[in-house]
Amino acid sequence: MSKETLQHTMRSKVRVFEDGGIRLLRKGQKGLIHAIFSRFGLVLVLLVLQFGALFSLMRWFSDLLPHYLGGTLLVTAAMMVYLLNQDMNNSVRIPWLVVTALAPVLGVLLFCYTKEDVGHRMLKKRLLELEGQTRSQLPQNKKTGKALDADCPGAASLAQYLRGRGGGFPVYENTQVTYFPSGEAKFAALLPQLESATQYIFLEYFIIDEGLMWGRILEILARKAAQGVDVRVMYDGTCEFSTLPRDYPRRLEALGIRCKVFAPVTPFVSTHYNYRDHRKILVVDGRVGFTGGVNLADEYINHVEKYGRWKDAAVMLEGEGVRTMTALFLQMWSIQREPEFAQFLTRPIPETQANGFVIPYGDCPLDGERVGEMVYIDLLNRARHSVHIITPYLILDGELETALRFAAERGVDVHLILPGKPDKWFAYALAKTHYLPLLSSGVKISEWTPGFTHAKVMIMDGQEAVVGTINLDYRSLYHHFENAVWMRGVDCLPRIEADFQDTLAQCRTVEPTRQSVWQGKKLLHLVGMMLKFIAPLI
């Protein structure tokens, strides 16, 4: 179906064609909830209400104040004993100790609320069921496993973890990997792949925003849906705060596109909102898959500028490895319906000849495994020469910080590139609190001066790499649904290293001094110090 035919048949549903794309919203309709209540505003209102309630209780029970103080002392002591005997990361344990010491009643209630995980018990049970079903649909080729073990026993051990406790993800050969050093490069490659779809198109993204990028993609999706292609779109519910109205799924369905929203906004408070779908997955006919840091919005392709120039990265897989990406999408899509694994995962994939090994994998915050962090730590521990990293955020727990420092102390060239222009000032302030300890161990840190780095890339010894959605912060490592691709010996590894070096050429080198780290920004330094003790809770 041509663009002209689509415009004629969808006249009542599509507003205009612009730059080869379509728009479903009129000016002023984007982010309607955000226009009334920003996320920060909602949090601020809730905090004011809570403090107001506590102040009122204190006034009503002022005569019982001595008993209250004595009771809170006992509660605090009991809570400390309890926390010290819990099986949890010290980086999480210490903030809870501080919170309960400063605000015993509110802190204990908040801890109990998050510990009970209200709103996620059924989701956890369902996702674990789906994970078990997926394992049987993703068998490990024994020949491939033996080939990896012969090539590198250390990498084979990582593959064994990802296949076992890590979630049931097999290692593949015969998967061509193409690396894109920018959102623009991914966008250019993505459009012809969408045009080639004949069976299905699956999209799962953290952020979708109307504009040039999404408009061009949506125009193709609408045409393909009209041709009978099974088109499905899934995005995170936080889009309802900022980019898309609540009825956007209905607008897509009017174009023949099936749509789901993960954890949509509701008026009920729940720990459900602590877990977000941060994945970026696009699969075409089970033969081509895209992932990386690039969301579907115009700042990711530098069509609009938000925080200076936007630096991102992505990969395209062709061949056997795409099967796992299809499975990851179907897991999330099937939460509230019968899974369709057999229908899509048993279809033959066109044969592809390629060098190396790949493991596409996901990270679920509800299964008790920090898969993303374990992969990063494994690469750091096995590195002999270099570990080069590009990341937008640096809010580390003790284990990951120790791994970075120890690798540098062993003589490994550990080098991190972070943004010179941040998108979130509190995250930027927290990142800088890690600089001096890392620098003191020999870790190199550079800041990309043209703007914001959103890429999530790690390359080790020029032989193994990870590209995906997983940041070096608590949100990604503990609370988000994430995905990435581990690769070894694939042809694009030199291109990934070259991109790191090209990016490094436009960076400011951070020296191991307070002046170099904070650049005289005293308020930023103060914010970082104040937020440090609650970093895991942010």
C-alpha cells in the first residue's frame, strides 16, 4: 500500500504526513498528564502530604511524645538488627539503616511496603512461569557450546551462567552483528528492514515520542498492518507522564497495530511503578533484531537537541541469535494472555554465515538475579589488557565499584566515558561522587564535551563486548527489565573499539583532583554528597 493510499483510507485517523511520516496527535496533546502534573510535581505533592500527616499526628499525640521517642528507639534498634541479618547487598542495606534511623516509623513502614512488593507478586509468578516455558523453546546447540569452550573457557563459563541461573539464554554462532555508533545510523538501517517485513514486526521500547523518527516508522507500520503483517507495539507506562496520552494504544489499534502498555499509570500507589520496562527490542520476521540505547524519539537521532549532541549506540543481529530477542518480546507481551512461543520460535530462520559467538539476554528484576551486573563484573574480572566503557550514568554498588578498581589495580586499562552535559542533574552529581575513588585506583574517566552520552557499551580486550540497554546504575541493575547482547569474536568488534576512540577524542580528561572532578560547582558537589546515602533508593 502506498503512502497516498494510506493517507486516503486513514484520513479520519491520521492527521498529516510530514517528512515522509504520519502523526496521530495534534499539538498540545503530547504528554497531557505531564502538562498538569510532572513526575517531580507528583512526588513533591506526595511527600508534602506525608510530612503533613506526620506533623498532624505529632500534634495530636504531643502528650505521648516521651513514649513515642522511647518506642521509636526500640523500633530503630530492632530494625537495625533485622537489616544486618538480611541477605541483601550492603549498598542497599546501609541506606535503609540510615532511613530507619532518621525516620523510624516512616522508614519501617516504607521498608515493609517495598519488601512486600505490593502489586508485583502475581507479575513475578507469571514472569517466572513464562521464563520456564521459554527455556524449552530455546535449546542450546551442544556443538556451539563446545566450540566456545575450546575458544575461551572463561567465556564458556559466562555462557553457562546465562544459560542456567541467568535466565536460560543459549549461545549462538552464525549470527551477523552490525554495530551502529549513533541513533542516526540505526534509524537509516531500520527503515529498509521494516519495509522488508512479510510476517510480523515486534517493537518493545522504553520511550516513544511523536516526531520525525516515530512518524517515519509509524507510517511503515501502518502500511504493513494494512497488508496483513502482524504488527505489535509495546512501550513503558512512563510515556504517559511525558510523551503519549493514555488513549494512544487505541489510536494505534485504529491503524491495525496491536499495542500494549507496560505498567500504565493508575491512581493507586504500588511498588509496581518501581519496575520499568527499559528494554529496546525490534524484531522483523524473526530474522533481524535491533537493540541498544536508542529509543524512538527525535533527540536520539539529533533531529532535535535537548542536552547538546546525543551520542548513542545500537546493534542489529541477523541469524540464529534473533530467536532469543523474539522470545524476550513474547515474554513481556504474554504477561496477561496465553504465550505464543511455539508459533514464533519454531519457525526456520534464514541461514547466515558469520564469525564469532553471541548471547542475546534479558534481565528481570523479579527473579533474584542481577544478570546485567554479573556480566559486567565477569568481563572486568577476566580482562587482561583493557575494558572500555561508554555509559550515561555511574551510580555503583560496592561490588561493581570494587570490580572496576581491582581491574585497574591489576594493570588493566579501565576507561569510562560519561556525559559532559547531563540529562539529570541528581544522577550527574551522584556519578561524580564515584570519580575520585575510581581515579585513585587508576581507572580513567573522560567526559564527552559535545553533549550527552546515552550509549551502553563495554568492550573487553578487543575480543568481547556488550551492547544493550543496561546502564551502570541502580535503576538498570536492580529495578528495570533490561536486555543486551554479549558477543565474542564477531566482525564488528574493531568498529566498537574505533567508536570508543573516536568518542574519546572529543572528551575532557578528568584528573584525580576535586577541582577537575567538580569544576568549582559547589552546589552540585553538595547535592552529590547529600544524595549519596540514599542512592540505591532513588
